[in-house]
Amino acid sequence: MSKAASSGLAPSGLDRILTLELVRVTERAAVAAARLRGRGDEKAADQAAVDAMRAELNRLPIKGTVVIGEGERDEAPMLYIGEEVGTGEGPEVDIALDPLEGTTICAKNLPNSLAVIAIAEKGSLLYAPDVYMDKIAVGPGYPAGIVDIDAPAQENIQNLAKAKGVPVSEITACILDRPRHARLIEAVRSTGAAIRLIGDGDVAGVIHTTDPAETGIDIYMGTGGAPEGVLAAAALRCIGGQMQGRLQLNSEEKIARAAKMGISDPNKVYTMEEMARGDVLFAATGVTDGNMLSGVKFGRDMIQTHTIVMRSSSRTVREIKARHQDLDKF
């Protein structure tokens, strides 16, 4: 019996052929954005990635609906929520995407900008409004419940160090560098742990917890975008790890907007499994060089991309370094 069947999914879950098809989607978006990295125009880079990703998605043999798209918060161009993509023939799937995760990073040519997508069986991804989400995440190999979003930061850091078998001084937390995190940063530093502050790109931040030996990051903490939270949860479902998230619905307008999307409890803590259920595929291609993925490299007669692609039902994680010699496809 296949793992998918034994885990109670439909024997096929998502067709595994889609795994490699997804790689083409993020590769094309990453190449389009990379052509504009370091040019200081984040909207142009984002638009290029959106257009490229939309074009490639429409070639996939799926009946896809975008449930997490480009947000309105930064007035970015949109692969809008509810948009239908794919050829219309094939499985019905939900799609979460961020054609250019870290628009500012790309515009400044700083590390860890990515093109990201996740697909899951229809109805499997949390339909998250474009609000902030409080998040906490750790990688695989720890006992369930090792961290808790409602526990003090000091307690989470100490529990993690104990479970890892290292002194607290050897733990590194990843936190978005924002004024709103001043107290969190102070609390984490008071334990003796280190912090890597990132300017942007919290999908990458969460994924970095899955491979501390490579990235140097043990735990992700703090508030970022809810759509990015769902994308990160999809990735952790495939690699392993633990994550909790709570939507920050701090106004009547936001509570009403969330209610329209089917969210009745504004204070609910979502687990990783509640944000991304069933069989999930996830792919990310580096736009700029980062801790896990190299950025797009432009040679004289070829383009090189570096992609990670994974599937939750088989827990297979592939890294694909591709040399593209047919440059017209981009």
C-alpha cells in the first residue's frame, strides 16, 4: 500500500507528475524577477514574476483556484484570490502562491528572495484574509508541543534548547526586523539566545528552521503576513516541523472580512495541519542567493536555477539545479 493510501488520503492524492510541473512554474517566475533584481523597483519585479507565474500556471493540467494570492496590503499586482488557472482539465486544486516573496529584498538584491507556490486538494488550504498573523515555527525532530504560541518567548527558547540538548546560547531565532517586535527581541535576547533579524521574506524564515545545520536558524517567531503563514505551513507539512499561527483580527472590519471567508473564531490558534491539510505540493526557486537556495545565474548562453520541491504524502524533498539552454521559454 502506498503511503498516501495508508495515511487515509485518496490513493493518488495529487498526481505526482504535478511535482515536477510545479518546478517550471517557480523557475519561470524566479527568472523573470531576477532580471529586475537590484534595480530598486519592487513593483516592476513583482509584476514580472506575477505575469510569468500566471502564464506557466495556465499550462498545467489542473482546474486550479487561487486561494492565497498577491495581497492588497502592499498594493501589489495580483494573481487575485478566486482566479481560476490551469487548462481546466485535471484535478481540482487550491493554490497558494507568492510569485516574488521578498519584493524589497529583490529590488535591493539582498539574500533570500524566492518564487513560491503550494498546491493542495480542493478545500485543503486555510482561506486566510490578507491580515497579519502571529507565528511560531520549529523544524522536525522535536516532541509535539515543544513550543506554544501563548507561552512566553523565554519559555519557548528554553524548552527548545533543552529538547535539542544544547545551551540556550546556541539557539538562534529568526524574527522580522520591525518596530512591533521590539519587546519580543528584548525577551529573546534576555535568554542569551541569538537572533537573526530579517528585513523581509518570512516564508523563507520559517523554512530555514527545517535545516538548522545549514541555515543556522532554530526557531521562527513574530508577526508577518497571514498568506505567507499558509505557504510556510504547506512547506513544513512536506519537510516536517511544527507551526502555530493566530490571525490578528484587531478591528471590526477585519473580523467581518474573516467571517466572510468562513473564520468564525477570531482568536483561534491554527496548527500547521489546519492551515494546509491533505496532500500538499510545495516548490520554491531562489531569485537572489540565500541560505538554502542559490539565486538565478545568467550565463552567456544559459540560465541556472536552484529549486526545492516537495510533497507531503511521500515526504520527498528534491533539490533541482537546472541549466536552461532554451532561453526563449522565459
